[in-house]
Amino acid sequence: MSSASPKPLLLDAARVAGLLERIAARIGARHVVTDTADLAPHLVEGRGLFRGTTPAMVEPSDTQEVAFIVAACAEAGVPVVPQGGNTGLVGGQMPFGGLLVSLRRLNRIRDLDPVDLTVVAEAGCTLHQVHEAATAAGCLFPLSIASEGSCQIGGNLSTNAGGTAVLRYGNMRELTFGLEVVLPDGRIWNGLSRLRKDNTGYALKDLFIGAEGTLGIITAAVLRLYPAPRSRATALIGLPDPHAALALFRRLRDVAGDALSGFEILPRFGMETVLKHMPGTVRALAGDHAWYVLAELSSTRRGDDLSELAVEVFAAAFEAGEIEDAVVAASEAQADGLWRLREALSDAQKFEGGSIKHDVSVPVSRVPDFIAEAARRCEAHLPGVRVCAFGHMGDGNIHFNLSQPVGMDKADYLARWEAFNRIVHDLVAGLGGSISAEHGIGLLKRDELPLYKDPVALQLMAAIKAAIDPAGIANPGKVLKRD
Amino acid sequence: MSSASPKPLLLDAARVAGLLERIAARIGARHVVTDTADLAPHLVEGRGLFRGTTPAMVEPSDTQEVAFIVAACAEAGVPVVPQGGNTGLVGGQMPFGGLLVSLRRLNRIRDLDPVDLTVVAEAGCTLHQVHEAATAAGCLFPLSIASEGSCQIGGNLSTNAGGTAVLRYGNMRELTFGLEVVLPDGRIWNGLSRLRKDNTGYALKDLFIGAEGTLGIITAAVLRLYPAPRSRATALIGLPDPHAALALFRRLRDVAGDALSGFEILPRFGMETVLKHMPGTVRALAGDHAWYVLAELSSTRRGDDLSELAVEVFAAAFEAGEIEDAVVAASEAQADGLWRLREALSDAQKFEGGSIKHDVSVPVSRVPDFIAEAARRCEAHLPGVRVCAFGHMGDGNIHFNLSQPVGMDKADYLARWEAFNRIVHDLVAGLGGSISAEHGIGLLKRDELPLYKDPVALQLMAAIKAAIDPAGIANPGKVLKRD
């Protein structure tokens, strides 16, 4: 496996005890959690790749309390590690000796304006909570990721979350107008701007988004809403290969324009894995297809008939021999059923043994070549490995996952993670791609990053980190190595 | 006037001579311009607010030459001031003793990909050149500003340019995937990523965009293209006041959705000034209206009839008593004629004497109240002042310009710039707005910024500047004061 939990920091016990006492006096002793059983779920992440350690988890209730905690930690020289819903996939939310700061009590929607199309949400709001608030006001908050029920806005911001709606609406950075941040020395930056245009200095908001807590703790944000779509057409298409999928993508983009709001791809192995293991999933196309595309059109325009438009496009694509079959959902329930086939895939893979995962991106035009060549190299490296390349093809973002050969020992298989990283990431780099399209760097890819990132970019990142967090207490050892 | 050219830096003459000799040996003596007449047009900006001084203007031909120049300047302790088309409105492109670096010879389109919808352009390409390249490939590069014939991509990036298409497509930052930058010590950061999704560290691209040359010199960028719109509907609407304009904006957004791609406002005084002074402009609405809106719908979708949609919306708005009259262009030529009424306004104002200008933004919902209250306060301060509040209402960005009272001495009038700044900017700040929506800070608003910007934000900016440009040679004294 490419990951190992780092040795925890050794801190002076008396110093830590004094710190916890100070914090307890300010936020209440019951919000300084030290009980092992209570801490346990916060010290292991979803895939079990890392196990954290911490003297305590503190639960501030507002920005001022976060600032107090961070200032106290800065004074005591104790690192702070923010944690949201603990759904991150690269270990960024795991503490290794530092104080764990839970944002869950900062969970207020401070404001929502349906004319300006903005919502001000605190970091501990779940994504689902923001979706609900937007929907209640006739609006859409577009960010759509599988963990929406438990992930929190602060984590979405810190990892610049992506997902299935990026194609049309952009990722978290593009969905954010302003931020409130507690800096590593406890100062509060109030950058809760609601403005569409503001050219008064450096792009601080963009810097903190995606910094994975290494530059401070985001406590609230002004998020961008959109009018809720009035119509939607969801379709599942069977086709021979990713080249055909690229042709279909271009055809849909050409005819439907901005209405194209989702374009996901999955292979036969992925589809069969979902249908085999995931309750409530139903085969939507009768025939057998090597590849599937889930496409969505949506529009806020009054009087649109997107299903008709979709059917027209698929008829033409069928005529041209690009696609083998297609079904357009006839109801919202059917549309949800089609989406479930795609969204259940990450969970379904767990039933097929060890899975070695890569979250990569290449220019959209290179996706078919990337998938073909990466599969060829991986199968040559380990005959029997089962390639499951799926994801956000419209963004060039492929989750290039590899399920173990049937019957192989899981641990033996996972021991090859490094070797597969080298194969997949070398190819990605050669195509001008990224080794982390949407999950971030955290700890999982920290030591991989210098192999592929421009060295000057890394030097700039280190200089910025040192300028904003000179004492190195903000989530140290994540993204960048400690000095 | 709120501006005064700072005292030029005093540099050791022998040191400068040695530096110019080194540079001439590398890039050719004819590209080290010292002739006073040749330099003159580069040392005064459009509004004549500042006059620059420089030992020479150097004209590198590629990124390596820019890096050589910057490294040599860093060694000699001589500041570098990049200049594009010299169309900036806040003095950011003016040197005050430092070396002027013209980017005009870096004017290659390195690549254009109509599938990935990207164009790689060097900093010295004019915006018009990029428009032409995009159009030739059946694509659109959406940035639309009045100076497109002469402004350059490097300047557009450094000022995070805005304009009339931001409503639909975003400003320059959102239109950029990657950058190539020469840092203040001569290192080259190659960040020419073409990726839609890339979460491998801090948002360096966003930091350099809008930094106005204070963190280095941008030499090339990967810009984002869109499919060219297939249909367009352009309309001019007469209405009683900005409240009615806001109602119309909401109505159009509701019915047309993403197709709403422009929403500009101008007052009767602005319209009459254009019709009086600007050749080739024609009155488009017969009646007399206190306010006008220029609205544009556009779409890439096949088979759209946006004129029909527009007429429907205006009929409903007329029925509701929100608008007084409307005309929808029946041809591209008519549409261009309507746009000219709006775009000629900045130039037309020059014929009405001194103009004191503010480029501000507030949340869209506050625009009507802002315009009314700012006009009231300014008219109370100086009876007879003629308010010309116009611009990008859909973005909340108003150019709140004030033409002098008829017959007043121009210099006496312009001496009130500071007083009007205080009136307008105080009001903007109270509404959560920005004192520079799209023009940037440069020198013009540098000393105004600390009055309104969060102090922690300014501290962060200073820390970042010190980290990336510790010697302080990158366009010093712009955006931030020198220490």
C-alpha cells in the first residue's frame, strides 16, 4: 500500500494538559473529547489507510471559539487538524499527535438570498443541509458528490470538492464567492464577500480553498446558488469503447450546448459489479455493452423539452454507428435509478476484493487513449487484474481503479500499490494530466507529488505555507512535507 | 484628483548602464529602447493620471528572455514593470524608475484545441488576436472589453479583466486553466495545465491572476474556450428606474435561464451623451426614457429561437408595467448598433468635461438602492453634477461616473475627486461592496484600499508579496505600499 501513518508527534504532556484546560474553560469541558471510544470513529478514515492519534477532539461552537483554540495551540506549539465529516479520501483529516478540531457545531446557515443567489453557510453544515436550504428557496447548490449526507462544507472547501456537476457548474472553488478563515495564529480573516466581481488584491479565497487545512481553518463561506433546473433528461447509453463515448460527448455538447450537465462513463465490469452486489439496482439496457455512458441534460429555461432533444441526438448517434443502445428516463424515479447505477460503483467495488485506486485527470480529448494504454500496461504488469476505469469523462477525470485478480491474496495485491502508481501516474504525467483530479493530496499522495509537480510550483507552495503558517501548526505534514 | 505620480526611484547610473548592456547582449540592442520619443507613448496612460519614468523599455521575444531580464534586474536590484497594451485604468502599468518590460513580442498562439476547448496564448497577444483565433476554429473566447483591439492577454490576466460577458462566462480568472510565469528572481513556473480538474496543491494560477505584476511576469496562459453561440437576441429596453431594471433582470433570468448572457444599464444622460457626440450612433427607441437596459440572450443550442423568447418576456414585463418600450434587433448589424450605444459611453463622456469615475460593485439586489442613494449624496455635495451610473448591472458592477456641472472649471472640479471617493466608497462599503470591481488597484486606488479592505486580508497580501518577491522588485508600489 502506498500509505503508512506517520509517527505521532511527541508533545510535552503537561503542556498539552494545560492547553486542554484553557480550552475547556472557554468552550466547556464536555466539548473537549478525550474518551477513547468517542474519539475512535474520528481517528480512522473511510478506506482504513491511516490511523490517527490525538490528545483530544475539541468542538467549538462558533468562529470566535475556533480562533481562541487556534491561538492557544499556537502559543503552546501544538498542531491543529480540522475535521469535517471525515469522508476525505487522502488522509488530510487525520491527526498524528495534533489537536483534532471538529467543526460540526458550526452548522448554521447564516443567510440565504434568492435574488443574489448566495447562501452563507458555516463550515460544519453538511452538504445535504445546504442542498435542502437551497431547494427550499427554489434554488440549486450544484455540488454533487456521493458523501453528501455526511461530508461538511468546510471539508468540501478544503479539498476543492468536485463530483458529477463540475462539467456544468465547476468545482467548489468556482461555487464560492467568499470565506471566513481562522489563520494559524488565531487571527480571523473576514472575507465573506457576496460579490460577483471584486478586484481588490490577491485571490485569497482561492488560496484557502483546496489548501486542506494547511493554511488555517475555514469557518464559513458565501456559496453560489443557481436557479433550480426546470427540466432534466437522464439517459444511459451502451457503446463499444471510450472513443465512441468521446464522439457522443462532442455530439451532445454541439447540439445541447449548455444544457449538457453530466457525462459519466463506466465499463462493463463496473456495471456488472453494481448489479451483482448493490440492492435496488436494476439493469436498464437489455443487451450487453462493453461501455456505458450516463448523460444528463438540464435546463432552467421555461418550456424546454430536453428528452426530445436527447432522443434526437441518440438517434443520430445510432445512425452513425457510434452507440449501440440508449434509454432516456421517463420519470424522476427512473432517472434516480440510472444515477444509482453510477453512484453505487465506489461501494460495489469493495465486494470484489482489494482495490487500488487512482483519481486522475487528462485533457478530455486524451481520455480514450489514456484508458486503453493504462489498462494495457496494468494488465501486462499483473495478468488477471480487473480494470475499472470510470467517472467524470466530461471533465477528463477518470477514477482508474484496479480490482484484484480473482483468488489472489488481498495483502499481496495491495502491496503492489506503489508499482501501479508508477505505471498509471507516469502515463498521466506524459499526457499532461494530474495525479489528483478531485480528492486532493493529503498524506496519501504527498510523497508522490514531488515526482510529478513542477519543482518551482512546489517551491512556491512551500514559500506561501511558510509565510502564512511560519510556526507550522496548521495541519502539518499534509500536502507538503515538514521541513 | 486622487492620483499623483510617485517620485521616481533613484538608481545608480553605472549600475543601470551595465544592466542594459547585459540585456542588450542577450536580446539585441534594438530591443532595448531608450529614445525619449519612442518611450513617450508608454509612459502616459489613457486618462493622463500618471506619467512614468524609466531608464529603458526592453522587448524580450520569448519566456527565456523574460527570465534572463528579470534575473539580471534582480541581481542589479532594479525593479521590473511589465506592460501590455497600456490600456489599464489604475496606473499599474506605469514605471517610476524601474525597467519597463514590454510583452508585445511574445505574441504567438502556441496551440488551439477545439475538442478540449483550450487555446495557449502568449502574454503579448492582443485580446482581438485570441478572439480571431477562437472564431476561426468555430469557438468563442468570451472576454469582452472595449479595449480588445489593443489590450493584451498578459494585462487581461494581471488585472483579472471583466467586461460585458462576465454574467454568463466569468472573468479572466474563470477563463484560465493554466499559466506560465517568470518569478521575481527569474525562475520560470511552468503551470500551463489544460485540465478542468486538478487538485494537486495551492491555487497558484489564481494568485498570479489579478496580482497586477507584483508577484512576477505572466508570459503565457491556457485559456478556456466555449463553443460559438448559434443564436443571439439583443434588445434595448426603456424603463423608469433601476428598480424596474432589477425586476426585468429577474424575469429574464427566470425565463431564459443560462441563455441570459448580458445585462447592461445606462441612464438617459449617458444615452443622450452618446447620441450627441459619437458618430454612427442612432436612437433605437422613439420615446424618452429615464433608464435603458441592453440585454442579450445567446445560446449554442441547435434550433433555438431566442428572439421569440425575448419578445415574450418583454410583452409580459410591459403588461406588468415594469418596462416602457423595447426593441429586439432584427439583424446582426442592428445588434451591433445597439451594443455601440453602450460601448461608446466611456469615450463619449470625455466630451462633457471632467469626469470623476468609480468602478464599484455591490450585491445585485442592492444596485437600485446604491444608485439612488449615491446620486442623492453626490448631487447634494455639488449641485449640478451630472451622474452617469452605468455598466454591468447583472454582475452588480456599476461604473458610477460623475460629469462636471456645465460651465464649472475642469481643474476645480477634478480637485473634488477625493471628496467624491469618500461619498461613493463609504456607501459601497456599507452595502458590502467593492471599491474596485474590475479595474484593479494599481496606483490609483492603492492608498484607498486600506480604508475599506479587511486589515487581515491586507496583512496576508503583504506576507504573500514578501514570500514570493522578498527583494521587492516586481512592480513595486502597486496594489500594496512599499514598506
